[in-house]
Amino acid sequence: MKKTLLLILIATATIGSTFALVYYIKIDKFSFAWALNFLLMLFVTYFTDALKSPLASSYYDEKTWEKRGKVYENLGINIFRKLLVLVGWEKVIRKTFPIEKNTKSLEKLYYQTKKSELDHLIILIIVLGFNVFVALEFGFVKSLSLLVLNLLLNLYPIFLQRYNRPRIAKALRLSLRK
């Protein structure tokens, strides 16, 4: 009951904050797209933390079409990884989720890739809805900031989690053998 109430509270706060954002910032501006993404990152992270799901779905398993990450490499994931290092994100995230050479740390990191992917997937879908609305209401050009930020802040992070997870799984299997 307490968990359900918390999830409803977080969803309500998200909707209320999003309405406030729509009211105070023009929906077809870059500042709206930027604020929307970060607002959703905040609330979606709280929501999935409160959900405490084991994230055991087969959705998170590597698919045959992913070809050991080659698809993501062809889509420029290595450039995106370098961009994350350049802007300092990699340093920030490693302080929060350090990589240690033990099984428990690898298990936590493996789970975190799933949770992060879910967070970004939820945000991607919500922002895509706003993107379509702005494109239809104000034109494609006015929706470009939503589209570009959605690609950079949500789609590529999903690709990154899907690219990294099989490598972490392999390290985890090796760690469990010892």
C-alpha cells in the first residue's frame, strides 16, 4: 500500500510539474525540451527506484540482431562514449556507480544498466509524444530541439546500456566461476 501510494505521488508530481513547465515555457522552444528531459529524468529515476522491480524480463537479454554490439558501433556508440568522457559524465557516473573487481559490484552494475535503460526508455516515449505534438501543431522545424535532445539524452543512452550489458554479463560469469 505504501509503495503504491508513493508511486501515485511520484506520477502525480511528474504530471503536475510537466503541466507547470508547459504553462511557463513555450513548448516549441529549446529551453522547454531541455527542461522537460531533465525534469523527467528526475521523476522517472525516483519512480523506478520506488518500483524496486527485479527487471527480469527477456527484453533486457542481448538479441541476435544486436550482433555483439556491432549494430551500436555502426550507429556511432563509440563516438557517444567519447562524448560522455569529454563532457565529464563518465567521471560523475563512476563516482556514483564505481566499477570494482568483485562479483557484488558487477551484479549491481548489471542491474543498473537495466534500470538506466528502463528510465531512458520511459523518458524517450514521453518526449516522443511531445515531439509529435509539437511537430503537428507548430511544424517539424520547431520540434527539432525535442527530437535532437531525445536522441542524445535518451536513445543513445539506451544503446549504450544495451552495448555494455553483454560485456558486464561476461565479466560477471567469469567472476562467478572463481
